[in-house]
Amino acid sequence: MHRVALAFALGAVLAAAWAAPGQYLAIGAGIGAIGAGWVAYGRRGAPGTARLVAAGAITAGGIGLLLGVLRVAIALAALGHLGRLLA
């Protein structure tokens, strides 16, 4: 499960740098990474390395989620400014 969480986290960070639909993919993959990482981290019987990778996936997924939300907010602010410019 920690590998899935890490894949989602890396996908979220990479998708945040992509063009138009990337920010939405980053938001979705970030949420997936946080959820899968939380489940993987909660397994008490897992080895320490797996739990550490899961915690890192939660962190990287959160960064990807934050970057995706930030890109959406910037796009909405730019559209608001264009609307005021044309009105």
C-alpha cells in the first residue's frame, strides 16, 4: 500500500507542473496519496521502512495537493481580474 501512496504522491507533484488539466490531476492524486498513505501508515505490523515511506507519501501528496489548489486559485483570480478589466 505504501508503494501506491508513493506513486500517487509523485504523480501529484508531477501533475502540478503540467499544463491545463494538470492542476486537477494534482488535486485528485494528492488526495489519493494522503488517503493511501494514511492507511499504509496506520498498519502497526508493517516494517518501519514501509511506514516511513507512507509518511513521506502523505507529505509529498500534501505538497502536490497544495500546488494544485494554488494553481486553481491563481487561475480564478486572473479570471476575476480580466472580468473587472472588461467591465
